[in-house]
Amino acid sequence: MKESGSGFWKNLRQMVMVTVILMLVCGLGFPMLLTGISALLFPKQANGNLITVDGKTVGSVSVGQEFTQDYFLWSRPSAYHYNVYTEAEDGQKYYLDGTEFGGLASGSQNYGPSNPALTERVEGDIQNFLEKNPEVEREEIPADLLTASGSGLDPHISPMAAQIQVPRIAQASGLTEEKVSEIIQNHTTGKMLGIFGEETVNVLQVNVEIAQCMGIL
């Protein structure tokens, strides 16, 4: 009976020691090692791919933002409006469309194709886009300007979705269409190795350059 009790405490001590060692190695040592290596080899990526203008951080290349001004390139729809909000005098926070800010989040509404709320949202986006881009026909609107990403924070749109906005941006910004197209091309990334994925345009990078050309940033 005494030996059995001694064996129990010995096994318990071993289990606790193994748990503590694995916690230190896997939960502390390994993450710190990877963080250190990434900071040395990929400092920009490790710090969040931040975009800085005149010493002020304006966003991240990897996280989209919501833009509603006519002189800016518009992003894809987002269930969380890219977490962009304004604060009222009473301290209450609201998304740019006036709805109440629900807190920092990412994701989608996950509506099914038969959900009337999805139809209503897409139809509203179509009407808004056609109103601000009168030279565009309904069937010409690229799908990614009407569909949200899974994260709701997608920083990219397709080159077609960017180019179709050029006339509106040029008219509102005072830049030529050629200049706007050039800016879009500056921030267009091709397929990986020329094969994998699709060409993408980083919305924030485009809008930063547009703002700089307009003298508002």
C-alpha cells in the first residue's frame, strides 16, 4: 500500500514536470524564437506591413479600410465596414453608413443565396455604385465590388474593379484618368510566379498615392 502511494506521487510529479517543460518550450521558447527570426529576416512583415506617411501610420498593407469619398478607390463590401467608425459628441461610435459600431471584429454575415437580406444588401450596393458611376452599366459591375470576403477585411480588389472606378475618381480628384490608371498600376500585384493566384490591386496603397497627389495627405 505504501509503495502504491509512492508510485502515484512519483507519476504525478513526472506529469507536472513534463507539462511545465512543454509549456515553457512550446508556449514561450518556440514562439519567442520564431518572433525573433521573423523580426530579423522579415522586419516589415513582422511589424504588420504598416504604411507610414511623414512619420504617421495610416494603415497596413494587409488590412483593408472602408473608403466612401468619390475621389478614392472603393473597397469590397464588408459586414464590419473594415472596423472604420466615427465617434459622436455623446461618445457613441457609428460606422460610416450611420449604423451603430459593434466593436472590433472580422468575418462575414454568411448569408445564403436565398436570404432576402443578401439580395437587399447587394441591390443597395448596385444602386449606390450606379449612382456614383453613371457611365457604368449594371451588368458591367465586377463581382468583387458586390461580394464580401470571408474576413471582411480584404485589402485588395481586382484590376477590373479598380479600372471601372477611374472616371469617377478622376472627376472627383481633379487628376487625369491616365494618372489615376498609372497609380492603380503602381499598386497592382501580378500572379505569384506568373501562375498562381490572380492579379490584385491594394486599395489603401492606391488611395494613399491619390491623396498625396491631391495634396491632402
